[in-house]
Amino acid sequence: MKVVVQVVEKTISEAHIHIPDGLTEDAIRQHIVGLYNNGEMTPDLNIFQVDFESISATIVQQPQEAV
């Protein structure tokens, strides 16, 4: 019997970055999104917390082998 198990987890990552002084709240958001989209923040992301969300299993029907 073959069973496909799917586990869903929520991963919270944390990065400590430097933001230029004097930016508005919207500019800070845009700066962070820009760092993330350019891949500049990815190496700094450390897994901070993992929360279990759900687990499910599906039985895969396999044709019987010929005798």
C-alpha cells in the first residue's frame, strides 16, 4: 500500500537588517520588500519558529500485479 502524507507547517523566519534613517513607514516597507525580492535578505533569514498546522494522508490505489 502506498500512502502520500502531506504535512503543513507555518515557518517563521527572522532577519536583523539595517534600515536607513529618516524613511517613512511606507518607504521602510518598500525597502524590506526590495531586499527580499532581490534575494539580499534570504541568507540572513534564520528559522525562528515552526508551527504545525495540519497533516493528511491519501491512500494511493495501485493496480494489482498480474499473477
